[in-house]
Amino acid sequence: MRYCQQCGQLYADGATFCTQDGQPLHPGGLDLEPGTMVGEYQVTRKVGAGAMGDVFAGVHPVIGKRVAIKVLKETLVADQTMVQRFVQEARAVNAIGHPNIIDVFAFGQLPDGRWYFVMELLEGESLEDLLARRAISVDETRRYLEQVCAALGAAHAEGIVHRDLKPGNIFIATPRHGATYVKVLDFGVAKLIRGAEGALSLKTGAPIGTPCYMSPEQVRARRDVDRRSDIYSFGVILFEIFTGRVPFMHPSHFQVLSDHVTELPPVPSSIRPVPPRLESLILRCLAKDPGSRPQSMRDVEVELALVFENEARELRHVLGGESTNRRMAAVGEVVVPQASASGAFESAQSGAHHSSPGPPAEGATSQVATVPRRGLLSSPAWLAALVLAGALLIAGVIFLVRR
Ligand SMILES: Nc1ncnc2c1ncn2[C@@H]1O[C@H](COP(=O)(O)OP(=O)(O)OP(=O)(O)O)[C@@H](O)[C@H]1O
Ligand SMILES: [Mg+2]
């Protein structure tokens, strides 16, 4: 089964393009057929898919309310305790009633056992898709960032940490009536999937989504992950918006995770002419030690306001020009082997090194090549294992030739 991301139309396996709008078709298909009832709502089409599950549009058959239904992959939800905690957290997030946080209003289990939650259906696109499509203006950037800061600040004030902040979870809603606004999605989902620390799934080969925005303490599966982990992820987003790339890029997820723990990020102004005050803010957000980061979203918001007020002209040069997002081209889709799951980075070195920034806009491949391969993958243990494998291979060949 294949489907069109644009209109949700379903096609047989051999089909390649949507006959309605000419868009390329995506694999995976719609396992919830249109018309399927999910709780009180009837599925109408597929909206998209992420690492953690699929999102469908639905409608209430009687009152016509339109909703989005996120169905989580069955392999990902660990246990009932996590489910209970997720429900509690969804309740707490709803209680905040913040205009920039998505409203989740139902939660349940499909007959096949998969968990789902129901939220408001938004028109628009994620910041990830927007960044990939076009450059965003200084005013837009300011508005979006202010709203993300406000949403996170409100959640943090209630002791709630997002744990999976990334452009894919920042939705730029463009309603038919009224102004564009931000909604932060997927609060608490990382905790549901990854456990209380928001660390990696312990299940063998479980996909973890993109590791580009994970804080060092999340990678190390520390128990004391707090709001400052979101501030780190926000720093990665700032880095990406203003330089056009994420700080750590590598086709191997494992290497990216390792870099979060051991490598200093490239200096933003070596990639684009990022003003010093903004550069300092980004680098402080990306500090390995949570104690060296800005301590609240409010602090970040105040700093950002100063940057936008005083350096608007410089920012126009930084943000103008081509669409900037090259992250997806740089990070391959791989799964994490069990050995690398939570805690594997505990023994990583505490000293960090600055990554080479690489040339600014030569495309993903050349940039990846300029990021030094350091950390776990280049450790002596790996080298020793490679040498041993080579020696065994040669011994095997000699043995066969002699026979
Ligand atoms: N409430 C919503 N209304 C409209 N579209 C939504 C809604 N929630 C999610 N989407 C869209 O559905 C698609 C899939 O979202 P999803 O959250 O599953 O993916 P993701 O954020 O890329 O990955 P992850 O699984 O790590 O969260 C994205 O394009 C997203 O923008
Ligand atoms: Mg998401």
C-alpha cells in the first residue's frame, strides 16, 4: 500500500505518483482505512508519519469536529506505568491551557493494542517542512521563536519538560481566519516512548527518530533531565535556523549522539555572519553542562528580544537567501543497536572538542565530510576490533588456499 502525503489518497503497491495532484507516493500505507472509528472519531485520511507513529485526520460524525489522531507504533510504548504517566502529563499540559501548546483531548487503545491520542487538527506545516521549503524572514523568525519560548516557559513553570523539542514538533499553523501562530506538539511523547529520562528505547533496534536535538544528559540517560534539556534542544534549533545546519551532522545516528556528549559545536559565525550576542546565546544553550546554560526559557526569551531589537539588520543578511535545512540529507536513517541504548554514553569522555565548522554552503555531503569522526566510533576499541576482524579474514583465506 502507498499513499499521497498531500491528499491522503491510497494506491496499490506499484503506483508511484498521485493521480490527483502529481505528488510522489510514500510507502507504509494507511493501516487505518478511511471510515475506521477511533474512539468517537472517524478516520478520513493520513496526514503523515514520524519515527514514533502515524498521524491521521478524523472527524466527529455527529458534530463534525475535525481532529488529528496520532497512533503510536506498538513496539514503542513500554508499559502501563508509562501510559499512566503520559495521561497524567497530558492532563497537566492541558491544564496550562497555553495558546501555543497543542490541545490533546482523548487517549485510548486500538483493538490491535496500539495507543493513540486525539488532538486538534491544524492547518499548516511543521517548522521542519517550512525551513526545508523556503527562507524565513527576521520578523517571522522572531514571532515563532517568541511563541516557542512562551509555550516551553509555561510548561517548565509546571515542572513539565518536553524532551523531544525539534522543528518537526513545532507546527506553524496557518488558520483560514486569523494570523499564523505556533503550536508545540508531542509534549510528553518522548517520555512515553523513551522512559522517564527521555533516553533511548531499550528495545533492540527500536528506531529513535532524529538524534540531532538530544541533550548530552538525555544521551547519557541521566535521571536528572530537567527543563535545561529543552533549552539545549532549543539551542540546536537556533543554531539550525541561523546557520542553516544542525551543529552535529553525520550519517550515523550513533556518532551524532556521541558528538552531543563529547564535541563542542562549531562556532556559528564561522558558518554564517551570526552577530556576537546571538552567537554567545546559542553556544550557552549548547553547553554540555546544564548549569552553564541559560537557566530558564524566560532568560532565553529576554536575550533573544535584545538580539532582534539591536541586530535586525545583521539578521536579515544571516536569514536571507536560500532555504537552509540540510539536516535530513546529512543524517541517515539508522536504528540503534541494543548495545548503544541508555547508559552507553556514561563512560564517554567529559572533555569536549570544537568541531570543525566546515564550509558554509557547499551542500550536505561536503559538510559531513568536514565534521571530524571522533568519539566512540573512532575509539581504540573499535580499531582493535577492526584489526582483529581483518586478521581473522586473512587467516581464513590462507587456511582455504593451503587446503
Ligand atoms: N495536530 C496536528 N494537525 C495537523 N498535522 C499534524 C498534527 N500533528 C502532527 N501533524 C503532522 O503529521 C506529521 C507526522 O507527525 P509526527 O509527530 O508523527 O512526526 P514527527 O514529529 O516528524 O516525528 P515524531 O514521531 O518523532 O514526533 C507531520 O507532518 C506533522 O506536522
Ligand atoms: Mg512529532
